[in-house]
Amino acid sequence: MSSISRARRVSAAVMVPQDIAAPLAHGGDLGAARKLFPGAPEPFIDLSTGINPFAYPLPPLDPAVFARLPEPAATERLAEVAAAAYGAPSPSHVVAGPGLQMLLPLVAALVRPGRAAVLGPTYAEHARVAALAGHAVREVTTIGDLVGADLAVVVNPNNPDGRIVERDVLLRLAEQVALLVVDEAFIDAGPIGNSLATGLTRPNLVVLRSFGKFFGLAGVRLGFALAATDIARRLRAALGPWAVSGPALAIGTAALADASWIAQTRMRLAADASRLDGLLAGAELEVAGGTSLFRLVSTPAAAGLFDRLGRAGIFVRRFAEQPTWLRFGLPGDGAASQRLTAALTGFHAPADGKSK
């Protein structure tokens, strides 16, 4: 039985600790990686995030987008392009924000403080921001445990194990909670047909989409909340004017309109994820789940493997609450793949957790 299966056999609801001011561990912190492994070769290869290593090519930008406040017309144009790309009913259902992370507390505050339930194990920021909004937060392990919540959160596909909850199941759940939030940050890499973006006529549904992960431009800081028009108006009011920078508006509009690049990238990511599976299998590592942007490995030798990779200048995501898990992002180029291959060569994960 995998560690994921064992984790899901515990109590159906776990109260989330209320130390909400404490920073949470995230991927992408190469400063921390260098402190942990000061002698590692440079440049560090960062596999600790689920960000596409093949970034969208930046379009030429008019210098005015840096010098002037963003024009409302540019925001409206981005909403039009995003609605078409994501399948939302209209631009009025689209709210652009300065990164998905900045939208989370605004969404959590859409309902009065009450009972929040997050389908886990998953991205810990959802529980933290719900607690900041005043909710009593539980992490639950089944869809049924979400029923009756004032705020219910499902990450779909899930981070870090890629779990998928079927669209029809989520639509039924929306009838049984006050507000359903579905985080689709990784759905651009598939399965697109499972998206709830077309179900936004429901007044109590918010769908979250990330721009930076799929397009490989996390530093642009752009994300979207898709919702019924009443909720969308409330979120825009909470964000205030000029929520998205001029450069982000221009880059997001160009990228989301590039249907050819999007289609080609989905195929490329799927192929590269399959190649990563082969590298991991060669080290006898169990792929316990994932998406086309990352793979989750379950091994009793996780601590030793994390150290081995770190000393080779490769940073992967580990999980304090699940010490047998490691998450691998996609190597970005041939050099990164070669270094990962070399670091895994000769590694085998026995049952006792001590690598050979």
C-alpha cells in the first residue's frame, strides 16, 4: 500500500492548526537550497515547483506599459481573451488578479466566517487563508466530508498527487455547500474537459486558474478567479483599480490568445512527463501520482534521496507532513535531464528506506 493510501485511511477530518501567521514551506526557494547544500554545483536545477520550464516567449512590450497606469481597456481585453481560453460564459465572469495567491484570501472572505473544509492532503495555503478569514478549518479526506461546509475547497487536479475529482461530482457538491472553490491551477496541462469554467451560472462557485504555472511565467504574477457575475463584481471591488500591472496585462493577453502554442505545449509536457517517469522508474522509484507538470514519488528513502539530489545541485520538493513524499518538476533542458540522470544512477530505494 502506498503512503498516499495510508494517509487517507486516517480520520476523515483533521483540524488545521491555527498558527496562521507562520510561514509555510513552498517550492522554488533556491536561497534555502543553497544554504542546505552550500557545496552543490551551480546553477541549481530547480525541480521543486510545478512551473513549466518551457516558458512562453515574451512578446515585444510597448515601453508605455511600464510608464503608465494600466488602462481599463487593457484589463477588459485580457478578460475577453481569458474567457475564450478558459471557456467562461463571458468576460464579466472573469476576474484578473496579481497572481492566484493574492486572490485566495479574497475568495475565502466571500462568505461569513463559519465552517471551512479543504479536501486534502493538498496545497496548504487554502487552509491558512481560510483561517485568516475567520473560518474554523478542517482538512478532510473524502468529498462527502465537504458536504454542509460554508466554504468547501477542492484542488483539481490536486497538488501534489494529481488526484482528479470528476466534474459531475463537483457540480453535485456545489448544491450542498454555501460556497465551493475549485482550484484548477494545474488543469491547463490536463484534463481540460474536467474544468468547471463552463459551470459558472451557479451563484456559489468560484474556479481559480493560474497563468504562471502553465505558461512558465510565474514572475509575471497573474491569476484568475472565474465566477458568477455577482461574485466577480465583489472580487473586482475588493481588488480595487490597477490590480494587474500593464506588462502582465500585455503578456497575459498575448499568451492566452496563442492557441497554437497552448496546444503544442500540452503535448510537449505530456511527453516530457513520460520521460521523467522513465528516469524515476530506472531508480526503482514509485510514481504515486502527478500531472504533466510534476510527478509525486513515494519512497521510504525520501530523506536520503532529497540529500543526494541536493548535493548534486538538484532541488526537489519535500513535505514535512509526509516524509516519504518527494515531488519532481520537469527538467527544463538536456543539461538538467543529464544531471538528474547522473544523480539517480546507482540509486535504488529498498523497503527499509536506506538507499543503496
